[in-house]
Amino acid sequence: MGKKKKQHHEDHIDETWLIPYADLLTLLLALFIVLFASSQIDQKKFQEIARSFSSALSGGAGVLDFPSPVEQNNPKTSIPNKERLTKKQQEAAIEQKELREIQAKINQYIEKQHLQGELKTTLTEEGLLITILNDILFDSGSADVRPQDKQIAKEISRLLVMNPPRSIIISGHTDNVPIHNSKFASNWELSVMRAVNFMKVLLENKQLDPRWFSAKGYGEFKPVASNATPEGRLKNRRVEILITPNTATTK
């Protein structure tokens, strides 16, 4: 009787190990799901998932306590900030530096010639802008550059000789006082011809390539000051030279 009972006890299989084994498989499955999801989401979302799983699990440091695999494997988050810049951003930064150097050279000329009240430079998102008040270039109602002011235009042309060359846009602007004479029916036409004639004087410098130049006229439609005062109208009567950033394309 005792021997038969002992045999029955030995035939019983202990299955208690299945419980921790099942828990381990569940944890591994959760781990692989998280790792797969982390490759599809950004780092912020991964950290949120990691905190959620870590708070749900108890005891010890889990795999979710280690740095995000997205952060370790993503070159955009592991390389220095300077190296993260794209090629286009690096070229733009270099171009801005070169435009600032050109601006400094032009500002030196303006200061040397005591032309601070007539010329100014501004570095904008579009490029380097040189503003010239019309009153030092043209007589009222005329689009011809005054002979005594052609020298200023020629000196500016020498400042525009650059290597590599950049696209240069000449634009004419007027105040809102209507014009009606035998040559021009509107301020728009006057502003266009002033831009064209000023550009022609610049291009007398044979070191400049005409293919990089263009002219526009805006009339009174792009004022920089109020036309209600003589001072404001003076500021609006101007010629602008826009030196655009150099690009990979060539003309």
C-alpha cells in the first residue's frame, strides 16, 4: 500500500515553473513591441511609453530605464549641433557672412564720402539692400541720371564687382504725387525708367556681367514712409539695389 502511494506521488508533474516562464514571455513580448514602436515614433513619444511601462512594472531597473534607442541610433540627435545643419543651411550661413563683408565694404565707402544721409545698406532675408535717395540722382519728373551724379553710380558699380557674381535687382520707387508730363503718364512708368537708366550707368563698368542684372519699377506702391509729409515723400523717392544671395544655379 505504501509503495503504491509513493509511486502515484512521483507520477505527478510539478507545473509551478510555468507561471514565471509565462511572465517572462509576456515581458519579452512587451519589450519587442516597444522596441519596434520606438523605431516608428519620435524620441518624445518613446520616453512617454517608457515611463508608462516602467511605472507598471515593479522591482529593479528594467530595460526601459536605459537611454532611448532612437536617441542612440539617430545621427541627428547624436552629432553636434553644427554638424546637424543641412548642406543648404551651411551654404546660407556662408552666404550671409559674405554679404556682411560686402555690406561692410559699402558702408566704408558711404562713410568716406559722407553720404550717410543719401545712401544706406540693410541686410534682409532677400539679400543685401542698398538704398539711394532719388534726389541725388534725378531731377524732379526726370528719369535721366544727372551728369554730376554719374560718378557716384560708377563708384557703386565698382563695389558690385564680386566673385562669384550674384543676381542684382535694381528697383525704382516714387512718392504718391501724381505725374503727368510728355514723357511719363504715371509714377509707375517713371520708376521703371529710373531703374533702367541707373542700371545702364552701372553696366558701363565692363567688369559687371549684364546677365546678372534686372530692373523693376514699383511707382508709389511700396512706400517706406508716410507720404503725408515732405520728409516721408523724400524717403519714398528712391532707387534700391538688391544683391541677392548666391545660389548653386548659374546663369
